[in-house]
Amino acid sequence: AAAVAALLFLLLWRRRAGGAGRVCVAVLGDLGRSPRMQYHALALARHGRQVALLGYLQTRPHPDVLRSENIRLVPVAELRGLRVGPKIFQYVLKVLVQSVQLLYTLLRIDQPSYILLQNPPGLPSIAVAWVAGLWWGSKLIIDWHNYGYTIMSLSHGRSHPLVLIAKWYEKLFGRLSDYNLCVTDAMKKDLWVNFKIKAVTLYDKPASYFKETPLDLQHSLYMKLAKDYEPFKPRAGNPSADRSAFTERDGKSGSVVKTRGRPALLISSTSWTEDEDFSVLLRALEDYERFIKEGAKLPALVCVITGKGPLKDYYNGLIQELHFKHIQICTPWLEAEDYPLLLGSADLGVCLHKSSSGLDLPMKVVDMFGCCLPVCAIHFECLHELVKHNENGLIFRDSKELAEQLKMLFLDFAALEGKLHSFRENLRASRQLRWDQSWDQIVLPLLGNKE
């Protein structure tokens, strides 16, 4: 009853629509690991909007965000230590405290004309953003990256009461938004069929800084990484020379060349969560090592897995149990400006993201394609909207298939020909839209004038 009375009060006393030119971009998560929401903020700032970018400040956002005069970071303190009573009580308590905390933060910013919210996590952020929108007279835009309830089902199961409540919640409060964006046409269809929510598809597109890395920049990056990570150090020769495992600078001409017999550079990125099973890659690497021992003419391999997340320590433990002779694995956390440079330097990307809903696409592959980096990606329902098998990469279903794909792609490694080369040429020729162009076509019309 008290909650109903509070909502009635908000409806009666809501501010007049205003906040001309101001937008709140919100995510109840780490801003540094929310690239799409950072891109939204940068696109809005480019069009002269004043942006309050709200979320956790665990990792540093991209330098472009920090440099922008039109973007103000609004930190939300991450809740820790709510470990009182049974787990269900802890969860309910966390949601209640987050609700109060988020509402308090939203009502302290300058009045926005729009609140652009990422989902998931949507519990409690959708309801709280809707209440804040009532108070401010702001329009609510939800950007559906996935469903929160399907992510919860990975650890609890589809029929768990919490999962069912989360699904009901997303369905109910999702309908209260003024506009909806989503990441695939499959999700757009599902939102309408199951939730009766109309959405517009805004595919993830690479930002302009995701591109092929010139050889000079590759060398600088490798030399920087070699200070901390063994796989980037030269295999032999004078360690003080200007060389890495992959490149060296000619002492006379000063030009950078790739070292002869260099290893292949394979990269994958992850948030180390349940929807990515990295044991698939580790088993494929075991097979790759066996292929070399059996006489296959394959290059040594440096496998870089970037990212932070809850399962990183678990997988690092598995990696340390492997004793490869021809493969080196490292798991660095890269600075925001170094990650695109490494993608633009790599030979192959691997994606193990399996959508919990089957309806979202891995942004890491979008970024890899922006760098013209071919990809091997694990199969799920709507992946074909992004990865075109045998055209810009390969789709696999298990570790055996991935191992065979690695073998096939790297057999012609030194010759600069074969599938890997043709995939890269196809990506260069595709000239896909960049984020700014796509955003201007799809999102800008929703915002109208600076009201």
C-alpha cells in the first residue's frame, strides 16, 4: 500500500518534461566493461547532449569517455558484504538496498529528458529507472542486450522461483518503457512474441578505433607486453635487442619486420562467466599440441585470453596443469586503449560465448571483425546474423571441431595464403557500418530535437 501511495504521489507531482539536451545513460554494472553503453554516451556527446553516465567505476572507461566535456561520470557504489541469513534473504536484501541506492543517485542528477538503461541487469534497475522517469518527466529507453532471467537460469535452472519471478518482472516493467533497442532481429521478434514489446534492432558495431594495427604499433605493443608476459618475449637471441616473439626492428633501416618462424597469435576475450566454457578451447589446444607432435607442419601458438570475471581463477588453475611445448597461454587484463591494438595484431580470434537466451550476439566478435580479424566461434541459435561460416570465419560445435579448424587454418600460416588470408580479405572488402553511422541512422531519430 505504501508503495502504491508513493507512485500515486509521483504521478501527481511529477516534474514537467524537460531536461533539454540531457540524457542519463545507466547500467547497474561496471562502466569500464560496458562498451556499448560507453558508445551510446559518446554518440550522444557528439551530438551536443549533456550525458550523465551512471554505473560502477571498477575499471577505467575508455579515454574518449574520460576526455569528453559532455560526459559526466556518476558513480554508484557496488554493494559488498550482504551475507546475513539464507541466500534468498541476502538476494532480496540486496535488491532492496540497490533500489534505494539507485533511486537516490538518479534523483540527484540534473533532470534528464531521457534515461537510457542497459538490461541486463534489470532487477531492480528497470523499475527504479521507470520511477525516476515518472519524477523527472523523462522518457525511458531500454537497451536489451539479453534477458536477466535467462542468465540467472544458468546457475539456478529455468524453473527456479527466482528465475520465474525475474521473467515476470522483465515482462511487466519492460512494457513500461517508451522505446526499446535490442541487439539482434531474433531478439526483436522474441520481445514482441513473448513480451509484446516493440523494439528496434541496433546491431553492435565496432567503434572507429577497432582497425588493423600497423606493424610499428604492433611492435610497440609487443615490447610493452613483453615486460610482464613471457609469451611476448623473443624465443632466442640477444634479449636486449629491439625484438619481441613476433617482431623485430632492423638496426640499420629502423623498419619493423615480423620475425622468421614466429608463433601464431590467437586471441579470445571473456568476462569469465558460466555462458563461456573455456575448457572447450583448452581441449582443442591439447589436440593442436598432439598434431604438432605427430608431425603436422603447424606454427607454435601464443594464446591470449583477456578479461576479468568470477571464473578466471578456476580456469587459470586448469591452465597451469597443462604442460605444452609448442603453446603458451596468458590471461592479461589489457588497458582499454591496448585491447583494440592487440585485436588488430592477432592472426585469429576465438569466441566461446554461448548466449543464455540464444538471442544476443558476442560484441567481442564485432570488435574482431572491425579489426579484420577472422574468427572461430561456437555455435548458438542466432550466431549466423554475425558470423558467416566459411566467409568471415568458422562456426564449431565442440573442441574436436575447433581443433580441426585450427589445424586447417594454420597449415598455410607462413605462406600468407589459404582460408585465414581469404577470410581477412573478405572482412576488408565488407566495409561494414561503424557504430557512429549505425547509431545516427537508428537511435538519433528516436530522440527528436533537444527537448
